[in-house]
Amino acid sequence: MPLKRLFALPLLPLLGGCASVYFPPPAAAPMLTQKGEFSGGLHANFKENFTVQGAYAPGEHIGLIATASSLHNNGKKRFLEQDLGEVGAGYHTRFGADQSRILEVYAGGGFGRAKRLEYARGDQPREEQDARLEKYFAQVNYTKKEKESYHVLGRDWPVRYGAALRLSYLNMTDFRLNGQRAPGESNIFFEPVSYTRIGLVGPLKFQFMSGWTFGLKRRKYLTAANSVFSFGFILNLGGDGRGED
């Protein structure tokens, strides 16, 4: 995988639109491989969307994941706010001749609240959208666990790559437009993403995640206008001390 891919990832969110009340959080990709393994992550993006993730393997092939994200962005043209929580469970396994590949399958759900305020001039609102959201998702993660390294700044940096395919159903359980109750919308989103992890110190990794969102239904407010992007830190601690090795 060329090194220039690492520097291209931060540019992807600039290509996405910003006309939706929904901002997808990064998909959980904990790379679980063994009973007792724990993964924790802290992520952010340029729109001030912060995400905390945790995962645990209570069984040899069973995984539990949880995500909490919060976005609060007050710009010159618009105010954006979203708080969303997700939980899920699934299956994980290693495969391949050298057991260097990981497959994870998860399903789950969540709920939250989103608000979008478009300004006409100054601080006078032009349109206010306020929605309560419920969410159900299914996803498949594939990771190549075999390390690649790049020699930069006098040391080797181990790098791993992976991809996640997520299908999400979003429904507005309560939607208000300019303070008045309005018909809610629902949509199905396909979110393919890729991620790159760079080893820092011990089990601590730095991660880029970037991808797209596709809406399978034509909607006005619950659209696929925001790309998936995050950068942050991942910590994996293995049940037998191996972690991600």
C-alpha cells in the first residue's frame, strides 16, 4: 500500500456535502482476535465530532462494541449538534495460512438527537431542524493483521490496513421544523470505509478512517450528505498479552 495514501485521507471530508441532519460516526473496528481482549479508542474530525469507542471479547469468537459520539459546531452559517450512542455484538475470527487476517461481523442499534440551524443573516435563524433518531446497523470488518513498516524520522513505523462495510437504518422518531412537528423521514445508508493504523508506542496506535455514505432513499433532511472521516488513537490489550500481535 503506497505511503501517499496516508496523506490523501484527510482530504476526503472536504469532498462531502453538509446538508443533512445526520452525521455518521466512525464504524467500530476493534480488531478483536481472542477471549479477554479489550479495545478502546478516541476519535475526532474537523467538524468537532468527537467519538469514544470500546470493545471487549467475552468469548473466543464473541465481541461486544459500544460507540458514543458528540458533535457541537457553531459556525458563521450554521449550528450543528448531534449526540448519538450505539451498542452491538457479533463474531470475530482469524483466518489465512498464517492467521494474519481478521474478519469481524457485528449488528446492533442505537439512538440519539440531532439539531441543525441554518442562519439567514447574523444570528437570525432561517431554518431549524430538530430530530430524535433511532438506528440499527450491520457491518463487516476485514483487517490484514500482518505488519508493514515504513522507516521515517530514524525509526520504523508499523502500519496496518483494513476496511469496514456498514449498512445502517435511520429513522426520525420525532422531527420538528422551526419548532413545529413535521413528518419524519427514514433512510438506509451504505457506509464503506477504510482505515490505516500506525503503531506509536507499545499497544497504542494512531488511526485514520475515511469513506463515503450512500443513501438508498431520496430524502430532504435525512440524506447521505456527510462523509465518514476520523482520526484518533486506538489501544488494544490482549487477553493473553499479545494484543494486536
